[in-house]
Amino acid sequence: MGLLMRGGLDGGPLSRYNFLGLGRLIFKAMTRRSDVGDINGLMEDYRSLGGRVVACEFSMDMMGLERSDLDASIIDEYGAIGPYIRKGLDADVTVVT
């Protein structure tokens, strides 16, 4: 959920294995070396291919987050797990993180 927070793509941890900020530095070095692109470029590519970001309202409730805490420019919709799974059943590819 950290990447969906305001400024998350630019400065938040990329995973729970952030290692006090070292994880982001390692990720940046690996993407530079492999010519994959940065996290913002990956998000643009994902969107251009039709990808959508759905923020789980249950997770937000559990974490004490409001919609205003998240970066609205990243999120396409807010939803519950049931409708998300229903859409996923008809999808060609579904990625859950």
C-alpha cells in the first residue's frame, strides 16, 4: 500500500524488504543496469497496456487510511475483494501485490 500513498512512487518503500531505504537504492541500481526503467516509467507502461490500479478498501480500513491519504493520480478505483476477484476471473492476466 506504501506505493499508493502520496509520494509513494517517488520516495516510499518498494516492499517490506526495504532495509531502511537500502532496498530502494538496490532496486534503482538493478533497473539502471538492466535498462528496465524506473518505477514511474514502469507504471506508465503498465497503464499504457491497459493496467488498472484498484485500492482495497478493506486493507485501507485495517491500516487506518482514508482516500485522501492515497495518491489519487495512481488509483483508478477503490473496491472490495469480491468485485475485484469477479473481474479477475474474466481477465487474461491478473497481478496481485
